[in-house]
Amino acid sequence: MASQFITAAAAKQLIGVNNIALLAPDEAVESGIDEARLSAVVEDVNSRIDSEISKRYDIPLPDEAIPGWLQTSASYLIFYQLAQTDSEVTELMSDRNNQALKDIRRIGSGEIKLKISDTDNTVNAGRTKQGRAFSVNDEGAGEAVNKRVFKRSLTAGMT
């Protein structure tokens, strides 16, 4: 199940209905907003954020773990995707889109941490308690840590 980082209603509020209407195709509905297209872009953005954040956290995230700035970043991605042509994309839109993507990738890489307990949702595969990838004497890392699979005596003559 995917997380809901932003909804179409939140996108309308953050971006502004008039701004979304300006990017609507000429044949858009009377309100000036193509609701089906907006919903598809919102779903796409939520999926994109999910795929990056799932590198580090279990998805779906609890609502309290999703910071407000992440919803704002999602709105930048939506606004950028709604633009029909390169002439509609301003430098500011492009900069905000690129920064939002960087920030989301930084969550996935662990540079930016969300307010979630590491033991609950953070993927910590291949790491010991002290954060090292490998350790010979590491408390709580399990009995297999001290067992050597490859010994010099067993690997003699291998090249």
C-alpha cells in the first residue's frame, strides 16, 4: 500500500487552483482543471516518493512521520509535471522540482531522517549495533559474527 504524501485537494491548496488552471490543456473542463489528469499526476508523484523513501523506511509511513515540507516538495513535483510544454516551465519551477527530487533522494539515502524510530521503520540491513557493516566482536550481533567461514587453512592453494 502506497503512502499518501499529498492529495489532489492539498495540491490545489498549495499550488493554487488558478495556477493549475493555467497549465490545463485548452480542452479542459469548465473549472479549468482537468481533475483526471491532476489525480493521475498526484498518484505518480506519490509513487515516485514512495519508491525513493522505501529504500530507507517501511511503506506506508505513519501520517505523523510525513513532514509538511515533504508535502510542499510533492506539490513542486506535481506543478512541474502538469506543465504541458517546455515554454510553460519556468526556471523557478525547474529549480523547485530539482530541489524536491534531491531532498526526497536524501531521505532515501538516509541523509535526511524522518521522525520515525530506527527500530520501527528504518531498514538497517547488513549493519551491526554500532553501525559497522562487519565486526568480529560485536555485542548483540549474533553468534555467527565470530565464526569464520573462510580460513587460511581452508583456502590454501586457491587462486
